[in-house]
Amino acid sequence: MSSTTGPEGPGSVWGAPNLPDGFTDTFTSRYVDAGDVRLHVVIGGEGPPILMVHGWPQTWYQYRLLMPTLARDYQVIVAEQRGIGLSDKPEDGYDTGTLANDLVALMEALGHQRFAYVGCDTGMLIGYALAADHPDRVMRVVLGEAPLPGVSPPAPLILPSLPNERLWHIAFNALPKVNEQLVEGREDIFFGAEYFASAGTHKLPDEVVAYYVDRLRTPEALHGTFQLYRALTATAAQNEQRKLRRLPMPVLAIGGAESLGEMIADSMRLTADDVEGLVVPAAHWLAEQAPEEMLAAMTSFLKPYRDQMVSA
């Protein structure tokens, strides 16, 4: 059952800055009990459900530019992962199998047995696990901008300067303790550098970066944001098994031209037969740097899903 109360304050819809006009007329923040965790979700619109999950170090807010248009034809459900934002932050459960199970419980609590999925960065990792582990639930999947542990070819330890600047955080984030000790009190430096390096030539506005960084200034939030990375060894082992089962649903794999590009489609073709690849004029922050291109591609890709659900 979903809870009856909703969050308020800066991490919720009601406290988020620079939202598109009319956003809060359509979307609300809610807490939903999903198995053993309570997740924060932002919900709005009517129609077949689309579940959207953010990446690191972001929150539901990364999809704000896409959500109003999608809500014209879909019920848009943007969930914050276990450990992130206003969702619960238990100590365990950050392998993508468990994170995918959270989402199945979430959608069941909201009354949805089948749905489409959109996920970027860590949302892509979780989305792959969700599609592979629960293929009866996920009808179409849109994934972007992340290597898949246990599937994508591993990166070398020594990288050229530009990819190293963008990818060094993966190993750093997985450390058991020293990362939190070094970042606490220096959130502007660490997370600011991540947003800057991964933005390529089209930087995110300073106020947007500041909003994201401010969500990470407590020890609990800082600990939670690293937990998925600390479970990457378990996730990679799970993916070694998942890739033995080809995904049965259509996949739209999106990369940024200034970031991972064609690598996203190449990785997904190792796991699925029906893969449409797309490279958009962006770096890593797809939904914020290329919202119009994302919306055009997603509208076309998701239309057969919408038509099927409406006719049913």
C-alpha cells in the first residue's frame, strides 16, 4: 500500500527550484512503501505508466524537463533509488537485483503490473537488472549513459586524461570509508568537479548544480550516495548470469555525443536482440542537455507500448 503522506521541503516537488511552468499543477511528491523501504516518488499525468529512475549524483529532478511533455500521454512515476534523496537509506540492499526488486514492489503498490522504464547512469544499471530479472513486468526500456558491470568491456586502469577525469569516481565511490571522510565538508569541490567534467562543452547552470550538491550535505545522504558503487562487485556477478538470458523487450540505448556515445547501444546488444541505438548532442547529462532530442526519441519509441496498453 502506498502511504498517505508526502514529503515537503527542498528535496520534494514543493521545494525544487526552476521547474517548468505549471509543473506543480501536474506533479506531486509522495512516499510509497515498497517492500522493506519507503521510496520518494514524483507522480503526475494520466495513461500507461512510465517508471523513470535517475542517475548519480542526481535525484528525480534530472527529468524535470521531460516530465511535463510525457505526462500528456502517460502516468509518469519518477522514483528516487534506495539510499538517495528522500528515499530510505538502509545499510544494505544496493546490488541492482535488490534495487530492481524495490521498483517491482513500488509499482505493485501503485497498482501497476506492467510498465515501461527509463533510466540513465545508475538508473541504467538498475533498469537492466529490472528488465532481465522481471521481463514479465517491463514492456519497453530506455537506457542511457553508463557502462554495465559484467557486460561492458572493462576500462583499463590507466586512462587518457579526459576519460579519466570523467570516470575516476567509479573506483573512488566504491571505497569503504575514505571517500566519505575526504568528501564530507568538501561537497562543492567533489560533486562540483563531477558535474563540470561530465558536462562537456554545455555546462549545467550553477544553480542546478548547487541544488543537487545541497541534497548531499548530510552524513546520511553522503553515505547513501556511495552505496550502489560499493555493491558493484555483487552487481557484476549478477550481470554475468543475466547476460545469459537475452532481454525479450525492445531497448532504446542512448549515449551522449561528448560522452559514451555508441558504447551504450554496443553494450546493450550484448544483452538484447531488439536494440535501437541513438547518440544525442549532449555529454553525460542527457535529460538536461538534450531534452528535445530525448523527448522526440522516447515519444516514437514508446508509442507502440502506449497503443498496446490503451487498446488493452
